[in-house]
Amino acid sequence: MTSPDAPPRASVPPSGNSVIEFRGVHYRAPTGYTVLNHFDLRIESGETMVLFGRSGAGKTTALKLINRLLEPTAGEVRVDDRATAEWDAISLRRHIGYVIQETGLFPHYTVEQNVSVTPRLESWPRPRIRRRAEELLALVGLDAGAFLGRYPHELSGGQRQRVGLARALAADPPILLMDEPFGALDPLTRMEVRREFQQLQTRLRKTIVIVTHDVAEAVELGTRIALMEAGELRSIHSAKEFLRSDEPIAAAYVAQIRGLAPNGIEGGAQTPNTPDEADRAGNPGPSGRSRS
């Protein structure tokens, strides 16, 4: 790992309306290991920024610094032009939706109770909470009548991920953080849920930060791709720029998958039409439980 005193390897010039900004951020773990080093990044309103790189690059650490699950060792992270240290941590987290790989659903809560966690904390009236839960399930492609009373163990992986996304959107936060959100799904369900997520973002225009080490996912979902390596920001590209980049690390990722796409890598970023109607309708699989 490079020294914390080394100059930054990459930065992003100001442009547009910055909603999230990292300014010279360092993060050193309690063990003394430097996870992020001179990290500068600006994320603009309504874009989907993908933090991309191999395991250990510092992607999840950067994500957790946005909602103050971690605090920077040096530098500052800003949300809506305020340093995160100036925000009340609870208020900040209610301003930001958070989706993780395993969804983090409470196993003893029904789908309705899981989706309604933040509205209940905000003391919304019960009829409003119920309406919002129904709206959100419809938004993520699940039938409220079939799913509101179910428990997480009665759902397939794709259904749980949709409920996790609905919960993150419950209070209509302007910012959404997603940490490997589709990584635990089987390949066909993952492609379907990614496609639905794209359609949802087209409608909602949230500011979204996604962590992934899946290059096809990065190219498919990202407005821009921030390539991270060893705790540093190496480069930033649009999806098309990333596919054509001569930056050595980006080029290595593209070369790795170029032969896997049936119509070339750019064609391969488009997922095939593989709808899982059981996930939407709530039909159980052969075992009597929903398919996973």
C-alpha cells in the first residue's frame, strides 16, 4: 500500500451538481492498515456511480464513509454540501437508503414490517404506512396481496432482494447506497433484477452509489465507473469509455470478459430476457417454498 503522504493518483474535476464528495479522504483500519489513500471523488445528482475493483480495493469502506458507518481518518466526506461529521448520524442515514448483498431483512418481521421500518421510526400514521408498503411492492414488481404477510424465509433470493430495495426506498431518500446488491443471486435472477433496477432508476432518478467487482454489472448499471485499486482512485470512465480504455487495469478487466459475451463485450452488457414470473406472482417452487 502506498504511503498516506503520496499524491493522489486520480481526481474528478467539478461538474454539475455534486451530491456526494470525497475530499482527500484517508481511512486507516484499527489494525493500522491503510484502506483508502488520498481518495477524491464527486458524485452528481441523479447519476449511478459504480465503485469498481477487486476485493480489498476499498470500495465498501468508501461506501460506509458516506453514511457514517465509518469515519475518515483524514479528509472529509460531504453529503448535500455538508461534511458528514456535521450531520446527525441518524438523520443522515434516514436521508440515505442502504441495500446490501444479503438484504439484511429482519427474519421475525413480515415483508410489510420490514419495508415499513423507517416510516414507523418517523411516526407515520398507520394507513399511510400501509399504503406506502403496497406502493413500494408494486414498484419493485411484487404483488402486495401475495407478499405483505410473508416472512423472509418464505421468499426466494430474488424476492428478498426486491423487498430489501423496497425497504431502502421507503422514506423516499434522495441517495441510495448498494453494496454488492445482486451478488448472492443466481445468474438468471441476477440479470432480471438488474434489468428491473435499471428501469426503476429511469423512473426515480436517485443518486446511487453501487459497489461491485463484476465488470458486466458495472458497465450495465453505471452512469460512470470509478476504478479503484489498492485504496486509490485510478480512473473514472463512462461505460463506453471503460470498454475502450487503454488504462492497464481497466483494459485487463475488459480483456478478461471480452470472449464471454455472445455479441462482443458491449452487446454482452445487455442482459437476455429471462423473466422469473414465479418471483413476481409468488408461486412456490417444487418444494412448496418459493424458488431461490
